[in-house]
Amino acid sequence: MFDPYLIRYICEFLVQCNNCNLYKIYYRFNNCFICNKFFCKNCSSQLYYNYNHCETSDRYCLECDKIN
């Protein structure tokens, strides 16, 4: 019934959250800068800024924040 190319195109915009396993629209700012884990909008509160002088938009998950 649906065109398989259309479904594949729509699915390219969706990414599974590493925390809650729901599929959400991909946002670059909801990724950990080091390990590249994706967090949805609800789980993005678990991403932290490192507050480095050179960094303004890079966010880190808890594991990577401890490393830095």
C-alpha cells in the first residue's frame, strides 16, 4: 500500500534514543560529543555541558562527562 522508498525516506529522519529506546526525530544537539549517543528531547536532560572556553554547544553524556 505504501511506497517502500517513501517509508525508507521517512525512517532516515528517525533515530532510536539510547536511553528510552523510542524513535524520535534526529537533532544534532541531542548527541553526546564524544560517544555520539543520541538522546531524545525528554532524555536530553542527561546531557551536560563541559563549560570549556572553546565549547558552547557540545554536550556530553554522564559517562563521557566524567572522563573530561
